[in-house]
Amino acid sequence: MKDLGKTKLYLGLQIEHCTDGIFIHQSVYTERVLKRFYMDKAHPLSIPMVVQSLEVNKDLFQPPEEDEKLLDPEIPYLNEIGALMYLANATRHGIAFSVNILARYISSPTWRL
């Protein structure tokens, strides 16, 4: 058996040992996810979800209509949601609500803007 010192990385979680405790984060994983799905050049917001009107006909998250075009199968929507779910469950709890809303339409994502 060999002592490798303090843990620095465990299951994708980065662990930093400070004088007053331990700091756990996933900055490398987050950057990798953003680059993988071409979101690394996106503009960050202080809230993780755009606030929209509560009118039903303007709801971006309503079920798809009959004439609405679905995303192509080569667009990795399911993979994106899965990567964001892992982040939301592990360290980024603030994005959990937004990821939940997006995951509701995983079976039929659309090109809705």
C-alpha cells in the first residue's frame, strides 16, 4: 500500500484543502462540458434561466405543435441534458430547476427560439 497524500480528484470532483476546510468544485468538468457542446463562448447570466412571459402562447417550454420541426438526431440534446444533470446533482445546485425544465422535452426537442 502506498500513501499518495491528500485527495485532489475523486469521481470528477476537484478537492482543494484549505486552512479552514475543504473546497469541492467541478470547474474542469464544467469547462469540458461547455466546450463539448460549443457553449464556451456563450455570455454568462446571473440567473441560470431566461425569464419569460407567463402567457401560454408565448411559453418556450410548451409541448411541440404538429407542424413544429424537431431537432435532428445528430444534435446531442440528450447528452447535453445528462451532462448538466450530473453537474446539478453534484455541485451546481443552482441550475437544477433549469435543467429539469429542459429535460421535460427530451423525447421531442424542437428548434423553438
